[in-house]
Amino acid sequence: MINVSSSHVNNVRQVASAARIDLLGMTFEELTAWVMTQGQPAFRAKQLAGWIYDTLTPDFSAMRTLPAVFREQLAATASIVGPQVQTELLSKDGRTRKLLLELADGRLIESVLMLYPASSEGRARATVCVSTQAGCAYGCTFCATGQMGFDRHLTAGEIVAQVVHFARDLREHPWQAPDGATISRVTNLVFMGMGEPLHNYDNTLKAVRILNMAEGLHIGARHMTISTVGLVPGILRLATEPLQINLAISLHAPNNTMRLRTMPITRKYPIEAVLDACQQYVARTNRQVTFEYVLLAGVNDAPDNARELGRLLAPLAHLGHVNLIPVNATTAAYRPPSGEAIRAFRDILHGAGISNSVRAERGDDIAAACGQLRTREERRQRAAPTMV
Ligand code: SAH
Ligand code: SF4
């Protein structure tokens, strides 16, 4: 594990107080309206957005094309810095950068940048995994975040800020992909960090619009994936949005009895209701659905479980893909299966006509599953003797 200093980020940091207005939480329309309330003409909003999202400057005083008086107004009343970096980690292979961020109220969240070389699936890419909540209310037993309980929803600005941070980071430290390509911008987003995005529906969708807007980072909705524990009303609502965003469902078991043991939400929304909502999602958006299946040795990884999963998903085989994820052990209770057990599981699913892949383990040396870094940090703080 390499701990890279965050000072290069913080030396340009301004103090973000609650009184300041967070420009990262504004759509372009809102930014324009706000700029006009500051006595500036509407076209200044475009200039300002250019400085924030194209030039990626974190410092209002450097925005040369804005009148000095407006720059001073901005510095006094607005913020574009987002949460403060508490820890920044780089995996040994240099392909995973992970942040522990401190929100204005002291809560901690995690964000990750994952760098992927070109493959049969496409060009090299830089994917940011964002958190949508501090903690999570759903208590999945294998999930470090779930074990913390729920603190609060993140604002749209706090979600956007995580991506802007990595956009700046990649601009300053581009990644040289093995195929010779230089990756200096964020290409993909996954809402798979801490929290349940559809529980924080409005702020998550607002962040999607801000990140998608032409005057912003302009990341295509087709390059974004929202992962959900299976909140049926949220899935159905998302289906009505004029956005072609990808949907990932945390399934993790082939039947309700087994799912209930690790995912309490199953009591409220059984698998059948979730799969029905997925069908409606695909029908309305034309996007595929990914089913995530965390493999827990001795819990849900037996050949019989694979056969049952195959039967369950057979009617949806043409709509989706299964992503098998060997669990990142967060407690002694769970272990990933052996390579042999994973191969056997895959073969059975393939035999049932279900397309599937195993998600490559990433950044294990830097507490890969979201929530693990914060858990480790909080344990460390509790263990540390207080200085008097
Ligand atoms: N709340 C949403 C999104 C955040 S979790 C959801 O549950 O889908 C993102 C993904 O990481 C989910 O599929 C989740 O089940 C998975 N996950 C949680 N803990 C994990 C662990 N210890 N190892 C591997 N994957 C984990
Ligand atoms: Fe929450 Fe997702 Fe973790 Fe479940 S897996 S506790 S829904 S963050």
C-alpha cells in the first residue's frame, strides 16, 4: 500500500463552509439563474462552467476571463472544492486510486478511480465509483457499509465533487495504458460506492444530470451504471427518466430464503418483484441489466445454487448479464470461493445460456470493497491513544 500525500490537492483548497453556495450541486440552468442574481449577465455562467469543468480549476482567483469583482464575489460566497481528502491510496499496480473524503459535517465517505486497459469490451477507460450516502440503511451482512448503519444522504454537489476530484487528478496525473493510450479524463461512472443510490433518488439523479450536461464533464448516461439493492419503486421511476443509464441489480442469491439471510430488503421486495421491475426497465430504456452476484464460499456458491440461478434468470437471459464478484472479505464470516468453485459456477451458468463474467479483483491491497477503508480508519482512530 502506498499512501500518497494529499497536500497537492489541499494546497489549493478553500474552506468550504456551510454558508457557501455549492456550485457543483447546480444544473446549468440553476448556475445561470444564480449568476444573474449576482448581477452578472447570463453568458458568465458558460464561462464559469468552463473554468469549473473544462479547465478544472479549483480556485476562483485563477478564472482570468471573469471580472475581478465577480471573482471576489465567488470567493466570498461560493464553493467548488467539495469534501476534503483525508487519505489517498494508490494500489501497487497503479490502476486503483482510492479516497477517504471528509464531508463538511465530519462524516467519512469513499470514492475510487479504476483504470482499465483496452480489452475485447472496448477502449481503455477510467471509471469512478461514487458514494451516494454516508453509511447505508439496508444492512447487507457481507457489506462493510451496511454494517455501519445510515448516517445521511449526500447532496448532489457532494456526489459530483467526487468525480470532479478524479477529473482533476487524472488531468494532473494521466494514466499511461499498456496499449500506449493516455487516459486523462473520466470516461465512466458507477454508482457502487457507499450507500444505496435509489434511496437517495433525487440527489443521485440530479448528480447524473449535472455530470451528463454538455457544459459540465459531459459523461454520457450510457457510460453510467446505477447499482441497487433492488428498490422496486426506484427502479420503476428510473425507467421513466429520459436517460439511457445502465442498471445493475445486487441479486446475490438464487431464491428469497437464501437472499433474506444476507439481504434484509428481500422481505420488502422479493426477487420476483425485482425481476419484474427489471423487465419493465429494459422495455422502456432499451438498456441491458447486469445482475451482480457476490460469491460467498459455502453460502451461495454451490453447483446447485448456480443451477437454480440459471433457471431463475433463463426468462431474462436475453436482457442481461451476470457479474460474479468473489467477496472481498470484510469480516471473518465470509470468504471468497476457490478458483475451481468459481469456474464450476460459471460453467453451469454458461450451460444454462446465461452470459456471465467474473469481476476482476481490484486494489485488494487498499481495502477494495467500499466501506472497508472508512471502517479501518475508524478502528484506527478508536485504537489511537488520545493526546492530552
Ligand atoms: N447499494 C447499492 C450500491 C452500492 S454496493 C447496491 O447494493 O447495489 C455496490 C456493490 O458492491 C453491490 O453489488 C454490493 O452487493 C457489492 N458489495 C458489497 N459488499 C461487498 C463485498 N464485501 N465484496 C464484494 N462486493 C460487495
Ligand atoms: Fe447498502 Fe449496497 Fe451495502 Fe447493501 S450492498 S448494505 S444496499 S451499500
